[in-house]
Amino acid sequence: MEVKTEPAGRLFDILSEAKKKPPNTKVRKVWADIFGIEVTDTGTILRMLADLIQLTYKTKSQIQNIENIDHEIYLKPFIKIEAMLSQINLDANWQSWQQQIDEPTIYGLQFCSDRLNREANFTSLKATEIDQIKKALEELTDNVSNSHLETSLKLLLIRNLESLRQALISYKIKGIDGIETELELNLGSLFLNKEKIKDSADKEESKTFIQKYFKFLDGISKTVSTAKQVDQLTGNSLSKLIGVE
């Protein structure tokens, strides 16, 4: 399975999956299953739905910016999508939402996805790549949590890793752009604290954890650059950029 990088493709995948859910299922369970979160985590479900609404508007905006197409035809699917997303009763049955995701709406999104792919020429990421990043992130978070790093530095790294974890949770909606944004924020926080990081990297007991952290970020940077078909974000390893090599 691949997760598309352009917005219409992501919206198509999410709604196609949602369309298949049993009509008597509660709305909160449908979205929790699709996004891979706990059914009782109402806050995260609502946040993901807000992100889904933003994805809908982003897709519309990109379609509207394409010249020499019939915008009325391409934008027709969004009438029912917006009607569906205007409902916020998580404890209702899925049927009332599901009725808005009819075949013309799904087919319309496919055409939008095809058009945007030809405009942007992004590649797709395999779900296995995301799963590998999630696994590496979990292991690194455990390592940092159990390390003897200076307390403020440990909290900084854990906070940064948590922000990346949230980006991975939201990947179905935000795509590679969400991961890229969090990677840039991580890099910014490292610049602000580079003296503290350099001091810690000089200590033998901390050096291994710092190296693992930067290796992980370098891997994500490479994945993002490959998906967007651009040069790697920095051209150098991130640790060299910070000055800890």
C-alpha cells in the first residue's frame, strides 16, 4: 500500500476507506480506525477531522489554481464532502456521513488526483516506509528517555521526537509536507540549542544518543527529499550543520 503525496490522492484514499465502513458503526470508531488512534481519544479525533477539513480546502485551492480546465466539473465532488464534514456528532451512526460519499464523489476525486499528480509529479511513499520510521522513532524515544543526558536536553529531544510522532500520525492527511514541517522545526530548535548539544556530544556517555538522534533525522530528511524529488534539505548531515561532528 502507498500513501499518496498530493492532497486529492490522500483525500481519495481516506474517503474510499471510510465508504467501506459498516453503516451502523459509530462515527468516532470509523475515524479512530482510519487514523489508527484510540476510539476514546476524542481530542485527537477532532484534531484529525479539523486537519481533514484543511486537506479538503487545500485540494480545492490547488485545483482552482490550475489553468485551462473546467473548474466547475473538478470541484463538484467537494459539495458532498463539505456537507459530510460539517457534521460533528461523533456518537451518531456512520450511515448519515456515509451517504455523502457516493460513487460520483469518489470518481471525481480520482480525476482531481490524476490532474494534480501531472502538475506536481510527486512520488508516493509506501506504508512500510512510514512504519519503519515509526518503529525507529519509538526505539529512539525509549533510548533518549532512559539515557543520562542533561535533563533540559533530554526534554528537548523528547519534545522534538513527540512532534515528529504526531506528524506521522497525521501523515494520512498532511502527507509528506507535515513531516517536512516538523523536521524543519526540529532543526530550528537544534540551532537554538546547538551549544548545549555540542557540549553534550563531547561527553562520551552522551555522544551515542546524540549521534543516533541526528542519524534518525538524516534518514527522515532523505525520505522527504526523495518523495518530493528535490535535493536533500541541507546537502550535509544535520549533525555537521549544527557543528557536532
